[in-house]
Amino acid sequence: MINHDGAAVVRPLTLAWVNRHLEVGERVVTTEALHGGITAEMRRLTIGTRDGATRHLVLRSFVDPFYLGHAGDWLNRESGALSLLAGTAVPAPGLVAVDPTATHCEYPSLLMTHLTGRTVLDDEGLETRVPLLARQLVAIHALRPAERPRAYVALTTADTVVTPRGADAAAWAAAIDVIRRPAPRYEGRFLHRDFQPGNVLFDVEPSRPAGVRITGVVDWAATSWGPADLDVAHCSTNLALLHGPAWGLRFAEAYEEAGGVLAAAASERLYWWVRDGLACSEEVQQVAQSWREAGRTELTTRAVEERLDAYVTALMEALG
């Protein structure tokens, strides 16, 4: 087996487990680390088939001690979501196998099919991609599973927010006061819970930039049931930090233009959108690092902090 990257090495027990889930006569011929994630190691496996062709699978393994305590729950939720999505029009990976408690592998792992396309985090072509992202999220929220996933969890509190250095103190104090309030009532929807450009794959042909299309949505480990506003808020925050605050505000408009329904009252929207922005304050360093690894080298921690401050301030001015 050939490694394209030292970080791509598949551990012996995990490799044996993968092999047990291949077709007769197939074998893993190369592995490649996939960069840009935060919580888990991701590898693309090239599988040699009996007829001499190849196909690809993706292996997710939770190895960081900080995340191991949640790995079993996340992998069970992701495997359940992938099984559900197999019968829908939402382009998601197919589940091959899962070992949520590391019974067979060195670490909790999930094996899934590989989707074509790639993540696109560049500014160029954003005006075309944003409506596609919005339409895809509306389609996800339209799913009505026979068995609902668990209710959403919001871990950020007024006491855990990390106000960026040099931030607008008054705006941040007002934003923190917003999430001290009880959560607004909402109509539940099927949520991805981490829907953002880093988890969406696009088919982009340089010769046909207007013909871009979504080929897949990945990372379903946080699937939940909750308000559509929460998913919209998360994508908006990521767009604001990647491309500037105005794009965060634009995404909500695109979602409604695509037929999505958000909270009617501005105060309710503000609660969900500010909550997600403030949640990001606790992991700016990790987010910025993952984007730099994916090619956005100019997005230093400081640059992302400044965009987050501008975005939270813009939300308070627009809806507060």
C-alpha cells in the first residue's frame, strides 16, 4: 500500500477492519490525508477492484483525546443520518461500516463512500455558490424522517463567550445579553447542524464557472432536530468569516429566496444568529487553522477575529 502523505497511514487494526468490508478480490492500494477538518482524521482510500479498476472510500477516525468522549455519539448519529439520507435526493455519502466504540479499530471510525467534487472556499464565484448553498439547505430542512434525531444542543453560554481583542465592547455586551434570554419557540426541522462551505462539495469546471453544481454534503455527525434559523445562522457565520460580514447577512436572504422559512420576528432571528456567532468565538483559532490548511493562508486567527467582531456588530445593528 502506498501513502501519499505520512499522515494518511491507516493503522493496522483499522486497515484489517476496512479490508473486511471490501468486496472479494479488492484491496486498499493508496491512502491520502484529507485536510480542513477539526474534530477527526479524514483519509481517502483508493481501492483496487478485481477487474483492475479503482474506486474510492473515505475513512473518518476520531483520535484526538479532546473529542474521543463524543466520538461514539457522533458516529452513531452520522451512521443513522447516512442510512436515512440514502433514500432521499440529498447528495450524501453512503454508509459502508461504522465502529463507534473502537471494538475493531484503534480509534472510533466510520467508513463511507466517496463523493465527487471538492470544497470551494475562495471568494471567486461566491455569488453563484451562495444561492446553491441556500437551495441545498432548504432541501435538507424539508426532510421529514420517521424517527427524529435528538434535539439540538447549544453549548455556548454567556459566560463562555470569548470577546475578541479590540472588539466593539458595547456590541458584544449587548449580544451576550441576547443569549441570556430563553430560546424562542420554534417549529422543528431536520438539521445538518454544521452546514457550511467546508462541508459542501462542488463540481467546478474552470471553463464553465456558471455551471457549478453541488455534488455532495458531508459530515453529518451533529445531525439534530431544531429551528431552521440555527443551520442558517451557522452557514451565515462561516460565510462572514470566510468572505466578509456582508455575505453572512446575504445568506439568510438567499435562504428565504429559495423558499426557506425563518423566524418571523427580528428578535427571534437575532437570538439564533447571534448565538452561533458567539459560539464561534470559542474556536476561532481552530477554525482559522483549518481554513489555512485548506488554502486560505491569509486567514490568520487575528483576521478571523476581526471579521467575527464586524459580523456580530453588523447583526446587532441590523436586528438588535
